[in-house]
Amino acid sequence: MERRFLFKIINGIKFRICKLVIIFGVKINSPRLVARTLRFSLFHLPTINCETRRSKHLMLVFHKVGGVEDLETMYPAGSCISAPFDIKFISRELIMTMLKYSTGKELSDINYKFVLNKNERKRICNYYAEALREIFSNYNGNRYTLSFNIGYYTEREIPHVAINNNIKPVVLQKEGLRPNESWKKMRNFYAWYLEPSPYALVMTYNYNTKECIVGAGLCKEQNTKVVGMPRLDISHNFRRCRVKRNVVRKRIIYYIIDPIAGLPSYPDEGGGYIWMGFKSADGKVHRREKFSVLVERVIVEMARDNPDIDFVIKGKGGATHEKYWKQYDLPKNCTISHEQIGNNLLYDADCVVGFNSTILFEAVAAGVHVVVPMFLGNEPVGMNQYIMLPNSKYISIAQSVNDFKTKVINVVCAKEPDKPKDFELQTSLDYWLSNSDGNASERARYELSKLGIMN
């Protein structure tokens, strides 16, 4: 623990130094200095098993928490499965810093197209090209970049720059939970907003994503493969070994219903967001603030009423703020989890509470019962379309506060052991995440091998 803490401090200092040097390098217009600094900033993750010493192959990964866990599942540390190439990560925050100071503009995934002219984009490409040449200079084998979304502005220019430098760009598209109306909107938007990119390989979680990006003309169909969600494999493994766990106290995991995060939406042509299905009759946009607060209060109330049950609150991406939850004066049996990804909490969970998140599918695959609160009060009824899990043996939809409390407690107190998924649930897992068998990681590794990355 002390070693890990020291490692975190050293890396934090390294990151801050690199950020300052990048700002300085951009201000004096030195792509070479910026490139060397980005190369110095690269890091490995001890949770990923890969060939690091004297490797002639390199995959450069643009760090994103959810996507990184997919890689961790594909090449888990301590296992016999190892990536036969080096995997180095680059901080997207450092890339954001480089772009901000090289253009003098605040950029985002939405406004990127609107605020940059051709000369500014050309300057960005020059910085990218210099950085990629520097980073890959000692690798004369297979050379790849990996991103986790076609639309991220930090990697928007990477495919063209990579191809020009004999580097193959790959993307694992982290996009899956959208109603059909949203997919149609996104396809039209992508066709208008994004440019076709010469990706060597695009891997997707499901067929909807593939049809969306291929239909928008962003990539070639023959280079786009549906592999499923690799990190869902972890949940399948949990289900197989959960029968062996020693349960001391019952545990409920509440994955926070964030007012924004996880809300299906699509960008509009004015550079803003349109939130799907959350408009009232007068045209006003509704988010989930009232709904979120209501569920929070009910969870805390249940924790007070059931001191013999543990309640764990998990925020999106680890962003659970202690100060915010102090207003509730949480009881001792109600704790806050700060883990980046919450699927590790599933192993000891007896019930999961959440709304419109892949974690619900992960819970179901792990054999954990899910209760979805649907007591919306005066909120728009359009939220019903975001209940993407079918009512089944493992999923309960609560239509009122009392119904919610009853169903959660009944699930936790049930003596019936976990059972394999039923057919309806398998169909749902396949439709949304193309992974009812727990083999998405193997499929992703296979698609990478076809690129020659295993040579």
C-alpha cells in the first residue's frame, strides 16, 4: 500500500511537470519539445499484462477509464494471457492542454468543428505528427494507436496523421445504450459533423453502433467488427464463482443516478446537446435532478431503517463527493465508494440499484438482482424508453417509493440462490452489449490478431 501510494505521488508530480513543459513548448512554438515531453509522460498500468522490455511492437492508448478496463479484461495482469506488444498510455488531459494552448480556444467534442479553421487544424496535425514520430521512434514492428470513441476531439486528427506515419489507428467504440430514436439522430449527426477516418480496425459493443457509424460513412464496413463489451466478461466470471462467497452481511449497491452522465443525447448543429426524450409539452428540457435527489433520499432513509444491511454508494467514474453527501448525515452502515469502475463491487452485492447504465447489465451478468426505480412524479414520461432491461427473474421495476423499498428488501432477504440467466436476459445482453457468453475479450483479441498485431 505504501509503495502504491508513493508511486501515485511520483506520477502526480511527473504529470504536473509535463503539463507545464507542454504549455511552455506551445508558447515558444516548439513541437519538438512538446513531442519529447509527451513521450516522457507515457506510462504503463500494472493491471495490464503486456510485453514491455525490448519489444519492437507498440500500442499507444489514449487513456479513458472505461476503455482501459476493457483492456485490463483482455490482458489481465498475473494471467497467462499477455499482449505480445508494449502498451503505453498517454494522458488525454495533456493532449487537451496541448490543443488549448496551441489554438487559444476552449475545445470540446461538440464545438471542435465550429471553432477551428483550416490553419489551426493543420497546426494541431503538426503537433500530433511530431509527437507520434517521437513516441514510435524506437519501435520498428507493429505500431498502433487505440482510442475509445470516434467522436473524442482529442483524437479527431489522429487517424490521418497515424496513417501518414505508418501507424495503424484502432478504435474500441464505447457506445451502446441508446434508444432507437437516438441512434437515428446520431447517425445523421455523425454524417454531418464528423469526417470519414482511415481506421485500420473499429470494434463495437453492439450492432446498433456498427450500423450507426458505418451508415454515417465514418469507417468501412469490412474494417468494423462487433466484439461485444470486453469488461462484461468479469461479471460472467463473478457469476460462476459467487456461490463460493462467504456472506457476513447483506449488501446493497446504489450506482448514483447522475443528472447528466449516462443520459442518452445527441449534439445539435448549434454546438449544444439535445437530451433525448426529456422534453415536456411546453418544450422545456428536463434533466434528472429531482429524480436523482428523490432516489438518494430514499436510499439514505432505507439505510437508517435497516442497520443490519450495508449500503454502498458508487458515483460515476469515482466522482463521489464526500461534501455533497454530508448533507444527509449518513448512518454507519452507509458508505461511499471511490473506485473508478464499480464492477468490483458486484461480487459481494445482493442487490443493485441504478438507472440506464451498463453497470446494470454487468450486475445481471454477475447474477445480482437489479431494482430500477421508476417513480418519476412530475418528470416527463419519456424516461420510460430508457428502461432497457426486460422485467424478468433478475430485474424489478419499481413504480413507487413504497414499491421500491419492498422490492429491494425482498431481494436482499431472499434465500433463493443465484441461478443462470434465462433466455430473455441472454437476448437482452446480446442486443445491447453482444456478450451473453463472456467471450468478448477473446473476440477482441482475435480481431487485433488479424491486423498482424500478434506477429
